[in-house]
Amino acid sequence: ALTNLGRYGNSFGQSPRKRAQWTEDIDPPVKDATRESVEYLWFVGDYASYNPSLSELTAKTAMVLQKVGVDFGIMFKGENHAGNDVRRVGEEGLFEMLAEKNIKALERCQYQTIITTDPHTYNTLLNEYPFAEPQAILHYSELLLMLIKEGKLKFTNPLDVRATYHDPCYLGRYNGIYDAPRQVIKATGCDLVEMPRSRDLALCCGAGGGRIWMEEGEIDERPSESRIHEAAALDNVDYFVISCPKDYTMYQDAVKTTGHENDLYIKDLIDLVAEAL
């Protein structure tokens, strides 16, 4: 993965030209923020860009933003891995190289605010990038909540389901964003039920700190499986809601390995928003 990051700018070893393949069937086309001015620049991230299991969700995010009138664009092949997990595994030189490339790419764009759907990206852009000028950076849960409060995002099909929410490490404990995702969940009509370990006591999904690139040996129970057991023990909860692409991947696997794929459904925040529109 680290070799791929140095060579291709992504951990998947894919051509930068394939980074935005998920946009191909979206109409109207997603704007290229390197060519035209936008209000919001969406820093998509590697997992949401390249992981085949996430391409539908990534496209859905773009289409929801378009539907509610958000003026946004992406950098297409100009984006590189943000480097958060690279730094966590001690590859400081590689992190600096990726950060420098991304900063140069962002400097060629005209935008007001950066939005991210990946808390890992959010953390490193917000706290670790040596930007020459102050940057406005939002996690998409914050943007969705802002749109709801402004009356731009209205729900005509309230969801009648019980849901629980998993706090991503880099959104919650690292950056203190606990309320925005919960307010969005409640706004869609869901009955939110908290797990015993939530907010600053929430468990890691097991992907952070570069562990998503590591091969796992034999283990009695993975962190993601423990978390699913915790959610499944709640009364009549239908949805396990996440707000991180790595969480989506980890928990989609975990509901299968724990035997809960038919009674506990992994949903991204944007899934709820799309269902309730």
C-alpha cells in the first residue's frame, strides 16, 4: 500500500485517471474544481474513489448534493491520498510529499469551503496540513445539518425505523464532532438508540492507524464484530448508521461474519437522507 501511495498517489495502485470513474453515469456531470469555480470542493478520498463496494454510495452522495442545489466539484485526477494514515504508521516523508501535492492542487482551484466524507481526510486537512491561508473545512455531516437548518434540505418521506450510530474515531474523539451526525439522523425521522459505548467511549472499527492495509491473523473477534454484537443486542434496531467510508467497508463485512446481515443494515448518513427525501 505504501509503495502504491508513493507511485500512484493512492493505496489501491490504480491510475490517477481512474480516481473519478464513479462519476461517469451522473447527469449533470460532477464539476471539475480544477477548471471552474465552486462553492464547495469535495475532497473525496481514496476509499470512496477506488473501492468498488463504495462507488454506488459515492455517486449517491454526489447526486443528493446536486438535488438539493449544492454547488460543488472535485479535483478528479488532481487529488492524492490525504495522508492521515500514512503519518500514523510513521511514514513522515511520504505524508509530506502527499500533502505538498494536494496543497498545490488545491491552490489551483477556486472554492470557499472544503468538504470531506472521510473523517481520516477531515482530520489531517484540518489539523496537519501546512496551508498558507486558513481553510474552511467541513465533514459532510456538518454540511447536511447546515442545509437542514437553512431549509434547503427538506424531508418528505420520514423514516420510521430505529437506528444506532457509530462514532468514527477521527470525527468523534479526535475532533469532537458528535452532535451533527445525530441531528441529521433524527431529522430523517429515525428513532436514535445509543449503544452502551458511544461518543468518546466508542470503539474503533479496526481500520484506523493504517490497520486497514494489514493482513490479519487468526483472531477470536475483530473490533468490528464486537461492535456489531453490541448494536444487535439493542431492542429492535434496524439500521447501523456510519459516517466514514472505512466504517462502511468494515461493518458490511462484520454483519456477514457475525450472522446479522438480515437483521441489521449498514447505512451511511447519505443513505438515510436519500431515503427520506
